Amino acid sequence: MLTEQNLKKIEEIKKRYPTAKAALLPTLWIAQEQYGWISQETMKEVASLLILPYGHVLGVVSFYSMFYDKPIGKYHLQVCTNVSCQLLGSEKIVDYLSKKCGTKIGETSVDAKYTLSEVECLGSCGTAPMMQINDEYYENLTKEKIDHILLRSK
Amino acid sequence: MDESPKYLLPDIPNLHHLDVYERHGGYAAFRKALAMRPEEIIDEVKRSGLRGRGGACFPTGLKWSFMPKETPKTKYLCINGDEGEPGTFKDRQILQYNPHALIEGTLIAAYAMGVAVCYTYIRGEYTRWIKLFQKALDDAYAKGYVGRNILGTSFSTEIYLHKGAGAYICGEESALMNSIEGDRGYPRVKPPFPAQLGLWGCPTTINNVETIANVPIILLNGGDSYSKVGAPKLPGNILYGLSGHVNRPGVYELPTGILLTDLIHRYAGGVPGNKKIKAVIPGGSSTPVIRGDQVEGLRMEPESLKSVGSAVGTAGVIVMDEDTDLVKVLLRLTKFYYHESCGQCTPCREGTGWMWRILKRINDGDGKPSDIDMLVEVANNIEGNTICALGDAAAWPVQSFMKCFRDEFDNRVKPSASVSVPVAAEAFAEH
């Protein structure tokens, strides 16, 4: 269940829009922050909260790449491999991370510590290659830098 | 290096703090605007010649004038900060270093169009910049610049931050509106245009972050003065994003119409190892590629780039040196559009996948000579046949890479299997 505090937050957000449906994305963000991902139960909970069909919520969750419909690792390594990063070696970054974290692209390591994803342009083209770990950007990546970052990810 | 005056990203430390922004003349343009009639502001913006910085270069004043003056409906303004075009990383600089210019521009635009509610849509990945912008917005609210009866006038407008959730297509203005309404980011058929039927069926205008950040300076110095900066067809300063094979990548605020060679060599420090330039994408991944030998003399303005079949787009310049494998580059670009196609229109949904698969087999060494023509044919059948411009944006890279670098792709496909198989037999196999 969404916490009392989060329910209050959602009520406040609803006031910003003329329809409850418009609060769907913000509500899903709050739900994902609380649960770590968005399960079918969560989608049903959100649907009844905003008086929306469950199918609509499912449709929206599945459309947006940042809503997770399955659990992810503690650290979500999202490597940009689009052109500007590609030109500066993002492929090698992916290979190196894959080896270091013991996981393939799109998969989560056995200990559920790392999920490795290849993502589209994150707007860091001038500081390529880069990756995002959870909410943080890590730019101008090198193998040494990655070693350092992973050492700190306990 | 001679520097032209900067107003989008001036070298002022802590400009993102409201008091620093105010000390440097911040919100003076908004105060000036509040003493003007709304039509006068729209005329001033029209006179400035300001064009949208989101990639389409649409005249901003004209766009604002489409909003109905008399309407019983609520009017809305959306600020598009769903920056996601590969090679583009400029709006985040404004959110980080000069968020109050964006808020001030939003307020002026809202006043000029009689807008009651503004939504600033920022891509979900920009967590850091969302926090920075929200802080600036909270400060502006606390100081009475936003909200009810602003600065003691009868003008009221709200600004809300709306966080995206990972979809390039939401940068398309009608998809952005659907996303705000709580739907999948599907672009809408136009007409009706947003100024008639936008958010919740009400008049709506959508402007890019950088476009709106230009508005305060236009009000302060006047449209005429603004129109004299840079290229006449696209006046003002613009945030150039330099990425790829350059020594000093980054965002540079300079007048429009600058020489592409100056941007690459003088500002971005040239190509590492003094290598030759093989290709340049001048305005974000959706603008057609140009060959290195075409760069000399080109200016970053619409007419000059049109002469080589390209466009200014978002001014995100991607430089590729002589060692770049262009098959790989195009494969990656095509994968992007395949991934980001919303799936509404068949030519784009299917075509982007076909183009990706054809390029994949060419890259893997399994391509046939006929694949290249097929690739172009698929691109030609997407272009112009979709609801929104993503289809065109997916087709243009393929078409332009084939126009400029066909040899490189031809060299990668196997000599035809017909060398060992009789022509008739191959034709039969094709069916």
C-alpha cells in the first residue's frame, strides 16, 4: 500500500491538473520510488486511486522506459550507446561493465546487485562516454573511473 | 578569441540563485512586460525574428499569435524540456546555469498569451536538473513572481514541473501533451493545431526551453536589436553542442550563422590527432549528414545548410573523423528510431525495424547488394507517410548516408550470390 505521506503527495499533485488521469505519470513515479518497481498490484492500486481502467495504467507503464514492470538490481547501470557515446567507445564500456558486474545487457546479476542496460541518448554528448547509475550521471568514463565507481557501490 | 555577448549562459557565478539573477537585471524584462499590452509583446517577439530552438525553427511570435484572444477556455503553455535528440545537450545547461531566464521567459510568454497554467516538461532522466529547476521555481514562487496576482497586478499564472518517464517521442509537441494528460506519448493528427485544440481540448502553445530562455533579452533590448544578431533568417545567439571527434566537446553560446569550420576548429579545438573529418551531422541525429569535404564555407544557418541538403535542427553538431565506421553509426541511429517509434503508424513502426535489420546484416557481413536499394526504398516509404516527424527523422539519416557515403555501404555487402547462382534461380529464390 502507498504510504499515508505519498497518498497526501498524490492528492496535492492532482490539484495541478483538471483531470485525475493527468496525475498518472507523477503517481507512478511516487509508487516506483516507494516500491522500487511497478508490479501488477501497484498498477491496480494506482488505477483505483485515480479511477482509471487497469488496462490504461498497464498501457502507460509499458510505454515509458523508465517505469520498471519487474524488479531491478540495487544499482541500475544505464550506458548510453547512442552516436556521440558510440564514437568515443561506449561499446567497450558496455563490455567492461558486463565483465566486471557479471551480467549481460538487459539482465540483472545473480546477487541482484547490478542491472545493466543499454539506453538511448541521455543528453551528455559533450561528456561522452557516459552512464547513469540510478539517478546519477557519470561522465567522461574510462576503465579506471568505472573501477573507482564500482568500488564505491557496495 | 573574440567573444560575442552571452545572455543564455553568461559567465556569472551562481546565476541560478534568484538574488544573483536579480542583481544582474533578472526579472526586469518581466516587469517591463507587465506594463505592456499583450499584443505589443507578441509584436516585439515577431520583430525579433526568434525561431524555435527545438529543431523545427518555427517563428515564435507567429506561433504565439495563433492563440485565440477571446476564449472561455483555459489557455495553456508547455515548455518542452524533453531533450532527447542524439547530439543535443543544451537545454540541461539552461536548467542548470540559468533556470530563472527560463522561468522569466515562461512568465512573459504566459502574460502575452493570457495563459493560466504552464507545464514545464523535463525528461525523467534529468533528475539532477529537475531538482535544480524545482528549487529555482520554488524561489520564484516565494518571491511572488509566479502564482496569483503576480507583483501586485491582476495577472495570475501557475508553473508546474511535469517529469517525463523515458520516451523520445514525448519531445514531439502533441505527444508531449498526451503525456501530460496521462496517456501514452502518441502524437496527434494535425490539424487541429494545439493553439485551437491542445491540452484537454483547450488552446495550448508548446515552446522549447532554449526558445523561451531567449525571450527576456528580446523584451529588454527590443526585437529590432535582437534581429541584428547572427544570421538574418535565424537571428540571435544559439547553443551549439559539439560532440564526437573533437578536442573540446561541449556547449558553446554563439551567434547563429557561424562557420561550421570555426565551430569545429576554433571553438571545439579541432579533431583529435589532426585527423580528417569524414562526416558531420550538423543539428542533432535527425538532420541529414554531410561529408567532410562539404564542411568548408558552410554556415550554421538554414540557407547555407540547405545547400547541402541539411538543416540547423537543434545545433547539436556531431563530428566523425576519417576512421569512423559509418555502417556502425547508421546502424546505431536506426536502432534508436526503431526503439523510439511509438508504434502508431505502420510505415514507421515496421519500416524502422526493417531498416535496422537490413543494416544489421550489412554490418554483420551478411548483406546483399540489393539490400542497399531496399534500405533506401524503405526509408522513402516512411518519409512523409506518418502522423509526426519521427518517421521523417528516421528516414533522413538513411537517405543522406546513402547519398553521401554509398561506397562505404556498397563495399560492405557481399558480391552478389548470383556469381555462382544463375540469375533466374536467384530471382526465383527471391520469391
